[in-house]
Amino acid sequence: MKNYHRLDEIQTDLKLQKVSCLQLVEHHLQVIKENLHLNVFLEVFDEEARAQAKAIDNKLKHNQAGKLAGLIFGIKDLICYQNHSVTGSSKILEGFDSQITATAVQRILDEDAIVIGRQNCDEFGMGSSNENSAFGAVKNAIDETRVPGGSSGGSAVAVQANMCQISLGTDTGGSVRQPAAFTGTVGLKPTYSRISRWGLLAYASSFDTIGIISKSVDDNARVLEIIAGKDQNDGTSSSEPVDVYAKELPGDKKYKIAYLRESIESDAVAEPIKKSMASTIDKLKNQGHIVEQASFDLLDYVLPTYYILTTAEASTNLSRYDGVHFGHRSKSSDNLESLYKNSRTEGFGEEVKRRIMLGTFVLSANYYDAYFTKAQKARKLIKEATEKILEEYDFIIIPTTPTTAFKLGQHHDNPVESYLADLFTVQASVTGVPAISVPIGIDENNLPIGMQIMSRAFDETKLFAFSKCLLEEK
């Protein structure tokens, strides 16, 4: 079957009866079966997907199908789907079935998209390589000795390897954008609050967003248009109006773009990425855009600020997993205190325990002001500095990651090295602005290189238009 790049291609063939939703589902199920070794899906909803496909094919015959008919999607194992397992790729939620469906999932289902399965991820979204899952690492389809990025690594590889057309992932500090860069896909973190967090297992509540991984900018825009908007179940969701994101903007539109000197000149950035960025900057200038260097003196403070605040929030959010209310319960306990301790010790992985302990430390009475309070102040300064640049420029462009996909196990003995993979993605997360990663080249090992584009809050329409122009998508 044809490897479709965009949903509009699928819907054209559906209309011409060249393909059916059932055939699309069968094709993706076959691809999933052929790639089980990549460890992408924790659960495949095969019979359910077939039933959905038959129902939508019938709707198509009567011209009653929704806007996303023909779209096959997967959901990261941090997003709830009623009466289906959701574990956060952790043993602590072993045997737990969700009692609700996330708003983002429900809205996409209501427009006749078909959910095909639940995708592997770093445990509770904590990781940059998808090696921290309780169910084993996900492998990059381009080179199976390398990581796909994280924490939405399974979601990215599912799109990369054509196991589904798009994936709903989550992004707390780069968990959609970084794996998109490592797999050559398009990954969006929208403005914080643009998409409801109802039904998303919390890691760090003031950072968490649901994001979209796709093959094309068009599909990303079409899905955001459906799932964005106010939700009465989520008090933090924004009431800002939702644009028609997929609308066409004038092709001759010229933008004013800033690139951050610190991100290009940093010794941490691999040479192939520096060259791809330089080539992209030259291309944009040749197209008539104004591209200028800007300085961001706070770059060295962004990553520490992110990890102090997110681990603090994680220590609070993950305290609900206590072995009493749901999920894993230790069998080697004789009182309530030992039940808590043993259940968490047995249920949580090493990286999750590391971040919980770090977060508990920075929230402790003796260190609260020294770390957490200072990080909150730093966050405000980073937000103000980023917004000041965006007042003058339409976009900020920087590498999505300092390197291309690294080897499986490469940073196992030094987790700090893995944290540095988030070096450039955390800025948009700390400030809450939207950011998208688009592929701009490959290195000498044929590994994808991603560039990140940031824009003003709730300016996703312009972000999509520029990304589409950059990729020269028709």
C-alpha cells in the first residue's frame, strides 16, 4: 500500500474508493507486526481499530464522516483512554485501567480518527532516550543501535516507521520535539494551556503539554485545530480562540527571524548540526527573510531551572502512587509505612526515583529558598528575556538537539549526559511558548537533524505557515 505523507492524500483516495479505512488499518497492523522488535507499542487495539474502520467506512458511503476520517493514530502511554490500560510505562501502575478518556483523545475520535494502540515511552515521561521504560527500550527505525529520543520515543518511531499516521505524545521539556528530531518527523509542543491536560498522567503540571508527532506540517495543524481549545474539565486550559491552523497563508510572506548565537557556537553542538543550521540560515536569507543573530545570556540557566522545578512538581504529583489507591501493591509489607516504601521501591524505576528524591530535596525546608524559590525567579527572567526577543522577531530558531541520535546505553552510567539532550528544548517549556521541530538534514550516518522554531504564545498559525514554507511542502 502507498505510504501516505498527508491526510488529504488519504481522504482523496477514500473519496475515489481507491482505499478504505479498513484497508488502512490492516496495512498499519501489518507494519506494526513486522516491526515488533522496535518495541514501539505496548498494546495494539487491533479488533477495536477494525470495528472503528468498518463504522467509518459506512459513514463515508453516506457522506457523514468527520474531519479526520482516515487518520490512524496512536497514543503515548501517559494519555488515558477509558477502559484501556494506562501505565506511564511503569510497573507502579501495573493492571490499572483508565476510567476516563483524555479530552484530546475524545476530540480526535469524535472526528472519526481511528486509535490503533498504546505506545511505549520513558517512565512517566522522565527521559530523553526511551530507555527508562519498565517495558524495555524503543529502537530507532533508521539505526536500531540508536535511541529514538524521549520521552515520546515510541510515538515518534510509530510515525517514522509508518505504523500510524500521527501520534499524540506529551512534552514537558522536549519530549515531543527531541524524538521528532531524532526520527526525522515533525513534532509540535503547542502553547502551554492550548490543549487540555485532562486525562494526562501528570509529571510536572506547570510544564506538561500534549503534543503532536506527524509526517507533515499539514497533518499537525489539522489535528491541533481539532484538539485545541477550552475544556471545562481542565481549569488551566486556555479560552483563547482556536484558529483554522491549516489555512493557507500568502506564499510570499517574509518573516523576521532570530537565531541564538549561544546555540550555534556552543561546543556541545555537533559539527553536522552547526553546518545544517548555517545552511538553513543561508537558505532563509536567500528567500528574502530577515535573519539576524540574537543573544540569550540566560541559556546556561535554563536547564538547571527546568530540572529543579520539574523534579519538585514530580515529587508532589507522583506521591499519589502509594500502593493503596491503585496500581502495584507490595506483597512484602506488614504495616502501612512499609507498604508505601516497598510499593514505591518495587514499582518505580531508577530514573523516576532519582527525580522524586531530587524534587523532595529542593522542596525541603532547609533548601526551599536556596533552590526552588530561586528557580521560580529564574523562570520569570527566562520568560521575560525570551518574550523580549519575540517582540522584535517573528521566530527564534535553534537546533532541536545538540547531537543526532546517540547509541543505546551510551549515557547509562552518567544520566547528566542524557539530561543535556534537552539543552535547547527546555527554553520553550520554561516559558510556555509554542515550539515545533522540523527536519532540516542528515549527518554522515544518515541520522536526521532537527531545527526548532519558537514563536509568540498562541501564534501557532504563523508557526505552521513558516514551517511549511521551510520544508517546501505543497
